[in-house]
Amino acid sequence: MDVQLEDSVLIKRYVSGDEKALEALIDKHNQRLSSFIYSKVNSRDITEDIFQDTFIKVIKTLRRGTYNEEGKFLPWVMRIAHNLIIDHFRKSSRMPMYDGSNTFDIFSFIGDDKLNIEHQIIKDQIDLDLGVLINELPADQRDVLVMRIYKDMSFKEISENTGVSINTALGRMRYALINLRKIIEQNDIVLTI
Amino acid sequence: MEKIYSANRRKENELKASDRTVKFLLDYSKSLKVTEAKGIKFESNMN
């Protein structure tokens, strides 16, 4: 409670022009945020980069006056960092990597993992069909599934958003998947490329 | 007697962003100006 209050006081001071408050905020959460990022990326350099980008987003949001998560500063910052970590892994999976072996393989540099046009059309059709099937689910199960799969929210966030416990959210997700499989089996639907 | 070796995780636990990164963020904050015109907010960096 005290920690939350302190964050909100620091944020107010910073927004009203006190740069020292930002220093205090960074210092206060530096170790926790850095450890969180490092635990995912396992590299000090990348940790520094993501830490920096996270706080740039924080600074911009605070200065634009669009921050509205009073008292929940650290979870909000962690969410920003989490999204940046995902972006980092998405980017790095697209980066050409040299495998260190003596043989030179041009295809490791020019490889294209994109689907061809036929598979892309089939995939789009599957995504569309899946959307229709998801709409058949009971509302509570559908909401949890959409938040988890399409919005990439954690079960903790889902439980906060829907006002149910984490266990209930997990249960709804489980039943959503069971019911989806049932609908697919009953209607002999094939959802593969 | 058997010796139990464990990885030293102390360094990881004490991991912090460097002073240089923190200084960059503080300088960035000082140089960032947000101006509003007709309801639209513009960011500019006065570096």
C-alpha cells in the first residue's frame, strides 16, 4: 500500500515538472525490472536496451498525460517490458543468424519462412472459420479465450479484467478449448493446412 | 562429506541498469517537450 502510494506521489511530482522524481522512480524499480528482463532475455546488453526502451515509453506516456493506472505503476511498467521482450524475440527470429560452422549456406541468410500464397489463403480461411467457432462459445468462455490468445493477456490480467479468480479464468479457458474441440469434431471440420 | 555446489545467482539478483542508461533516460526526459495544439499532442526532442 505504501509502495503504491509512493509511486503515485512520485508520478504526480514528475508530471508537474520534478525531474528528480523520475530518478527516484527509476532507481526504485531498477533492480526488479532489470532482473525481470534479464530472466527472459539472458543478456545484459539486451536487458539494458529493453530497460531503456521501457522507460522511454513510460516517460512519453507520463509526459503526454495519458497515464491512468493510478497505484499500479510497477505492473504497468512490467507489461510494457513484457511486450518489448516479445517484440525483441519476434525481431530476432527474423534476423539472419550465422551458425558458426565452417560451411557457408546461403539459404540460412536468404531463407523465407513466409507461407506461399496458397497456404496464406488457406490460413486466412482457417482463421476466419475459427473466429466463427469461437463466437459459438458461451460468452464467459469466449471472453477468456479471446483475451488469452488474441490479446496475449496473462491469466492474472484476465482475472482482474473479468472480476473472477485466476482459477475460474483457467477453468473457463479449459472449457473453451474442450468445447471448441467438441464443435470441431461434431461438425467434421478440418482446421489444418 | 559431500559438497553441494550451487550456481551463484547473487549477481543476477543484483542486476541493475547501468548509470549510463539511467543518465540517458534522465537527459531524454529533460529534452522531451510535449506541446498540445488543437487537442493533438506533439512530442519534440530539444537535443
